[in-house]
Amino acid sequence: PIGVVGIITPWNFPVAIPVWKLFPALICGNTAVIKPASDTPACLVRFVELLLEGGLPEGVVNVVTGSGGEVGNAIVDHPDVRVISFTGHTDTGVEISRRAAETLKRVSLELGGKNPIVIWEDADLGLALDSVVWSAFGTSGQRCTAASRLVVHRAIHDDFVQRLGQRVAKLVLGDGLDETTDVGPVINDAAIERISSYAAIGRNEGELVIGGEPAREGALAKGSFFEPTIFAEVKPDARIAQEEIFGPVTSVIPVDSWDEAVRVVNGVKYGLSSSLFTNDIGLAFRSIR
Ligand code: NAP
């Protein structure tokens, strides 16, 4: 036990992420003050109500809703909070880390990603395509581990891009609670603006294969939807290949050699998740190292 743990969480897994942080804190004998994201406070409030109904003593888990600037900063600055556990944007994590240093808190950060899937020339393309479609578009790209870079061997690049475009053209956008929907909405209209601005940047940095616009046909006009978007022939240092977009946008980066693939994979400021499709077990283990 250390004392009071301050927990600050993002909107994209509004129950799972608070739980991942809260239970280790409780099991180790701490109490917690949690601030959920302003876009999704109700999930956490209900979850903590259930904990209280289940017998958790009052005061052990405390939820405070409000903005990052007001409630988040108050938790980070408070001298009685001894640990900060934060998940969210890298920039926010840097800011929190800096502020928390003033009171010498212990800080644990889970931040953004620009996650690559490497697809080698000997890969099972069908399997790779299934994974890419789910990883890049399955939660509308709003996952810290979403595939936002596809590092593809040049020998299969054109075939891969063509088949990916055909698969993505068939994806159904709509209500995320409808089982026939493949791609749900993004979190809000501010996200649409951010994703649109990256799509505009991408038009100058790569070849637009499909998508690139907000989706507004029929019922989609009632929500915040963005077309699943693929850019091909993207250079590794392009902004769309370097910055976290957090929407249904992915970039295909062709490479000629394994050394180049490894350089591209590691050539971003993030380090979160990565995957490789190959049938060459030696190459797989070399890549892991
Ligand atoms: P965010 O804007 O950084 O917000 C995360 C939380 O921090 C929210 O509760 C937010 O409050 C609060 N906050 C904002 N500014 C703050 C400040 N100056 N001081 C204290 N708290 C502050 O991130 P998001 O948009 O909610 O989430 C998306 C990001 O989370 C992406 O970058 C994604 O990659 C990352 N993520 C990472 C993981 C992982 O495990 N690595 C998992 C999921 C998501 P408000 O809501 O009031 O602004």
C-alpha cells in the first residue's frame, strides 16, 4: 500500500481501463480517486455504484467527474495523492508527468500508439487482410493498438492494396450496437474534424485508395461517422505515418528489405504494439529480437 491513488482515464474503454488500474490499487491496499473522461463518465459512475452495492466500503473508491484542466489537475497537484495512474494521449501524459514531479508522485503512464502490422512477401494474405481490416477499422481506429501503419513488402504491395481496398469497400457503417455493422461512429464531431484534417494532409503525402471523407448518407448524418480510409505509397516520415490519428485511417508503407522494415517499424516516437505476418519462423524470431 502507498496511500491514495489518482486514476485518470480516457473515453475509449470507459470500463476496462479504469478497472485495469483500480483493482491492482485496491488489492495492494490503497484507496482511489478516479476521474473518467468527460465524454464517457456515466459508465464509470454506474460501475462504482455496483461496487458499493456489492459491499465495497464507502470512501475506498471515489469518482470525481469534470474536465482534465479542473479535476485532472487537482488530482495531479494534490499532496495527499501519492500515485498517478494515467491512460490517454502522449501529450497529456507528458504534462501530467511534469506536474506530478512537483509533489514527487509515482507516475504510471499508458499513452498513444502508431502501431505497425508488417506483411511479408511469404505471408498468408487472407489471414493478414482479416487482421488488418479488424485492427484498423473494427473500432473505427479508436484503439491505442489500432493498426495505423501497414509495412508491406514491395513484391506484394500492389496485390495487397487492391485486395484490401476491395474488402474495405464492403464494410458497413452504422449503429455500433447493430450486429450487422462493421464500423461504428467516432466519439464526437471534434474527432471528425481532426480525422478530416489528417485525410487532407494524407492526400499530399500518399495515394488515396478509398475513403477520405466523413460519411453522411442517410442515417449516418445523425452521427459522427468517417469513411474507412487507406493511403498507399506513404513515406515512413510522412505526418500520417508518424502522428496518432485515432480514427479509421491507415497508411501502407512499401519496403524492399527486412532491415528497412525494422527501421520503419521503430522509426516513430511511440512504442506500443506491433505485429508481423510471415511464414518464415526465423524471420519472425529475428524480428522479435
Ligand atoms: P486524453 O485527451 O489525453 O484524455 C485522457 C484523460 O485525461 C481524460 O480523462 C481527460 O479529461 C484527462 N486530461 C486531459 N488533460 C488533462 C490534464 N492536463 N491534466 C489531467 N488530466 C487531463 O485522451 P483521450 O482522447 O481521452 O484518449 C485517447 C488517447 O488515449 C489516445 O492517445 C490513445 O492511444 C490513448 N490510449 C492509450 C491506451 C494504452 O493502454 N496505452 C489505451 C487507451 C487509450 P477530459 O476528458 O475532461 O479531457
